Amino acid sequence: MRKRTERRAASRKAGKHSRQRPVSDIAAPRSSGRIYLWCLLLALATLALYSPVVAHPFINYDDRDYVTENQHVQAGLSTATIAWAFTSTDQANWHPLTWLSHALDCEVYGLNSHGHHLTSVLIHTANVLLLFLLLQWATGAIGASAMVAALFAFHPFNVESVAWVAERKNLLSTFFFLLALAAYGRYARQPSLRRYAAVAGLFVLGLAAKPMVITLPFVLLLLDYWPLARIQGWATPSPAFPAPQAPWPRLVLEKVPLLALCAASAAITVFAQHSSSAFESLGEIPIYLRVENAIYSYAKYVAKMFWPVNMALVYPHPLYKLTFFQVGLSAIFLIAVSGLLWQKRQRHPYAITGWLWFLGTLVPVIGLVQVGPQGMADRYAYIPTIGIFVLLVWGFQDWASAKSGISNQLKPIALAVLTFLAVLTFRQIGYWRSSEELWTHTLHITEDNFIANDMLGSLLLQERRPDALQYFEAAARIAPWDPASHRVVGAALQDRGDLHGAIREYQVVLHARDPKVLAYTYANLGVIYRQLGNDAAARLSSEQALRTDPGEVREMIQQLSGMVNARPAAPGYLRLGLLLEGAGQLQDAKSAFERALELDPTFTPARQALQNLPVAH
């Protein structure tokens, strides 16, 4: 009788709880107005802050490869472009969704940079709103969620991702990353194969935009701890987001299919990076230098998060410049913070979750696998900073709640912080008004930045400004391995008649991987060796140029022909003739030498070249 009574009581209790609505659902009718208002405010504030970006042009760094000089993308969403997008490993990545995004913009806007920038601003705004909605859905904390989203919207770290058209991949991958988190929330509440498939599908879309989101399974395990509280025995079920709990081994096993997708993405990424010129700017960096830079960069990201000034497009890799003190202090900081937050994990679970989110999502780009010349990059912090924002906002809220005098000042404090960040972000956006302003600013706030010197030099060279060469010379001094700067310096020395100096510079360029760069260099070496009378080396260089990229050789001939015809001069026709001779166009070479002698009958080099010209068969 007693057992029957207990069962009835348990049944009534269970029925009562089954009829209860979750706290977040109970609050929904009362809170929906606040949520909509916050969405409106966040959207308007983000759009207003980033509105100047829409008027900016493309820049001369990667925008050319992604849009302005990419014939596949400019063709729009054609069948050929779609096929190319899914098979291309250009830019050291497999990211077909990013290519298709740019192609769609070209379909709609053509090469009008304003439209391309508008798309980026809109995606960033969507990410801000998604972040807010996800946090308030999972935690029920509307105010704290809005503050995290506002920090994400306003922080200067994110200017690079929004203002740089080529970083569309960052915005797009984050968009699908956040949608995958939303899908996982639905799955966590009511697991089913269909809902899990939605998570996996959105994860694939994120990977197809940028493989950095490969850390998603790790992030899902963190969310299982907080705020979802799915790990049985580790936490009580969340009243704001009630979800069935399970033992942690089962939750890990649950992520195995997603880890398989990670393995496939990693394999494709490694292939893409090794099949491109991603490594040629620095060569192979020793593993201990990469580890040192990774430790230091983690601490540097945190420092810039709190004091976001002197933000640059490229931070050069420090290589051997880091001191034992810098690396050691950074390591102590990381270990100390990790240990402290681990000790506080039961009382403040959001803190260890946010910190591990930051550490974990940076792993793919922290430099353990070095791609490119940078030591760190603002764009890499787009997703990782979310974890720190959560840690700071929830932590400050907890601390302030125990201080009656401060808890009443939360809104003014939040407004002051956001105003400070908005001012810095607005100023940072201004540096993207032109490529020249961007690179000048980068050179001003960084040291030994050969990439910035190269890019500013390229811009000035395109504008035919005489001060261009000094930037390439500076880059060549900073980076003896850099093909871009040595190529231009070599060409300048060749123009001046310093042929041995030009050979020395061109020898560095021969370490490049780009076929066009190699063909250009071999063709010029062929010309130089002919001028020096080294016929064997000249013939070998010219043959190598034609084998590497005959199209580049033809383009060089066309460009040089146009230049000498526009400004006829005997030395110009001599160089054209030697280039034509190397390409096997002997009759055209003869005409060029003869034209040089017409302009200057006493020009001995042209007469000798004509006499030494092989007879055409």
C-alpha cells in the first residue's frame, strides 16, 4: 500500500514537471519584446559603425586574387565557376563556398567594390545577431548576452574581417559555425538522427567557407559543460536550457562523426597548402620557433583584446627575435590563468568554458603549422574572442552582483566600454580607405615588415612613382628569402645595366613556387646571359622559362614591345630582341636588333647581337 502511494506521488510529481514549461520558455512571452529590441539596437549599431566600409575600394592584397583579377569569380555563378570552386586549391585553401560567395557578388555588383563591402557588413551584422540569440537562448541572460554580442560587434579586432573583402571566408565560416551551434542546441534538447544531420551539414558548409572552424566538435564538448549542462555527474541540469544528460564518454562518442569530417578537412587543407606557394615566403620554420611564437601570440591576443591599439594588417613572424623572458612570461600567464579558472570551474563554469574556447579555437591558426609570413593576425581572433567576451561579461556580472555600489552602475560602465571600443574601431576602419593609407599605417606601427614594404612598393610601382623602389629594397634587406622584393630590385638593376647585381637578385627569386614568377625570372636571366656572352647559360635559362610558363614569356614580349614602340630607344629594342631570341622567334629578334641600329647606328651591343644571332631554319 505504501509503495503504491509512493508511486502515485512520484507519478503526480513527474506529471507536474512534465507539464512545466522550461524557464526560458516561461520567460519568452515577457522577454520577447526585449529580445526584439536588442536585435534591432545591435543591428542598427553595427551597421552604423561599419557603414564607412561600404565606400571603400578593394585593396591590393589578396582582393586581386579573390575578386579583381580572378576570371573565374568574375564570370559569376556559371557552371564553369561552380565546377572550378569545388576543385580549386588556390590561396592555399579548399573553400568553394567562399568562391561562390564572391562569384555571387560579381553576378550582382560586378566589380563595384561598394557592393562587395556591403555584403561583408551584412554578414557581420548577421553574426552579431546570431551570437546574441544563441547566448540568450542557452542561458536566459538577455543583458549579458547582448553585451557579449555588442563587444563582438564593436571590438577593433574584427575590423580586418569586415573591411577586407578577401576575408569574406572568415565571416561566412563563422555564420555557418554559429548556425551549427544553434542546430546542436535543438539536437541537445531532443536528440535525433535528423537533427544531428543538420549539425553535420552546417559544419560541412562552415568548412567549405574556411577550414578554421574545424574546432567545432571541441566547442560542442565545451558547451555540453556550460551552458547546456549535459554532462552527467558534472553539473545539475540547466533551468534555462533543460536538456537530457549523459555520461561524458557517450558525449565524446557522439562527436566522432564530426571528427571524421575534421580529418577529411585537415587532409584537404594540408594538400591545398603544400600545392600552393603558401610556404615560400618564410621557408620551413623550426618547430621550436613555431612553439615559441604560438605561446607568445596567445598572450599577445589577450593583451590586444584589453588594449586594442596599433592594429596592423600584417604582423611579421618574429622568427629568432623573441626573448626567453617574453616567451617565459607568456607561458606563465597562460598556465596561471588556466589553473585559476580550472579551480573555479564549479562555481564559475562559464569562465573555464570561455577560456578553453579561446585557446582551442585559435589552435588551427596559432602558427604550429606555419602558413604565410605572419606571426599572428587580427582576423584569426574573430571566433576565439567570443570565449573571452563571455568570460569577462559573466565574470564581471557575478563580481558586480556582490558589490551593491557597482551593480547599479553596470549600464553606464557597459556604455563607456562600448563607446571606447566604437571610437577605436571607427578609427581603425579609416585606415582601410585606400591601400596606400593601410600599408603606410602598417609600416608605421610594425618593425621589419617586408610584406608591407612589398605591397606599398607594388602600389607605387603600379602608379609609376619613383619612390617605389626604396620599399622593395627595404623588403629585400629585411627578408633575404623574399622573392617579391628581389624580383623588383633585380629588374631595377637590370634596367641600370648592373647585370651581375641583377643575376644575384634573380637567383633568390628562383626559390619561388609561382610558375609565372619563375618564367619571368628565367626569361630575364636569358637576356642577361646573352648580354654577358654566356650563350650556354642564356640558352638554358630561356628553355627553362618556356618549359615553366610559355604564356608568361609571350606576355613579357607583348608588354616590352608596347613599351619600346611607345618610347623608341636602342637599348629597349636590344632587350626586346634578346628576349625574342630566347623565345625562338629569330626573325622578330633580327627586326628588333635592326630597329635598334636604325635608332643608333653606333650602338655596338645591337650590332654584336645581330651578328651572333643564329640563322633561322
